[in-house]
Amino acid sequence: MEIKDRAEKFGYFIYLAAKHFRTIKESSVLWLVKAIGDEYKENSARNISLRIRKIGTLMSKEELRLFGFQGNVKLSHETFSIFTDFGKANPVGALEDVIQWACFNYSRLVKTMDAKSKSLGVKIWPGTCVPAKKHFLDRKIYKVDNLPSLPLPGCNNTVCNCSFSAQPIRDKIIR
């Protein structure tokens, strides 16, 4: 997969995350994708979110308090404008959730495509939820065409944080 294709696909995952959470205005998705740039490859969602929240003119402590936020929150007027009314209730968490959701899902796609192109299987590393820890305890390797849908039923995380890695197909494969 070319770098340009990967960047476009990551942007699509931002769009899907914005639709999923309903916290970012659809008209602001392109702005957010450009603001993230290639940073998703090397930084955490929290660090990316903090940098993006500082783009533009920061809100004063008084303005932040008018919206019910603590005075030490870093949030610019420009960034605040990308949120829906629903997202404006918790812009810090909303932005981080969108970026984290896109990063995890995009990473899983890239690793699945890599495994498929090399005729490998996929090992799923459980995230922090109880269903994933139970379901993936045996560390079996899945065929690319038979991966379970994530998040698993009963997952209580806002963002599924299970991860994938390409692995040689061995005897511990689920058909």
C-alpha cells in the first residue's frame, strides 16, 4: 500500500469515527485530517489531541468556565468550532476518542492487509476489556478471512483497543 493510499484511508477512518461518535461536524472532518497529518504514525491519540486543541487562539479561562470547563484546559476557538453540540459537552474526550478509534481501526486494517499480502495469519492481542481477555486468551492465529468482528459483544471500552499482528500460519489456527 502506497503512503498516499494509507493517508487517504486514515482520513476515511477519521470520517467513520466522526460518524460513529457524532461529536465532530462532518464539514470539519477534512480540517481534522489535515491537522493530524502523518502524526498518527508516531504519536498517541492523547498527544495528537492536545496539539490539535491548541491550534489557533486559545480560549480564556473565563470563556472555558462559561462552557463548564476547568480553566486549565487547552482549547482553541478554532478547534472548539469543529464539534457538534454533543461533542461540545466534552471536547477533550471527544477529540481523543475519535483519533484513538481511527488509529486502532486503521492499524488493524493495515496489519490485516499486510498479513493477507504475505499469506500470513493474524494474532489478536486482547485489549483491556474482559470479553477480549477471555476470548483471545489462547492466542490462536486467525485466517484473514475469518477474523472476529471487533469490538466483541460485552466490551465496555469507548474504543476497542485490541491489536493485530501478522503471524505465520501454524497449528493453532482457527478456521
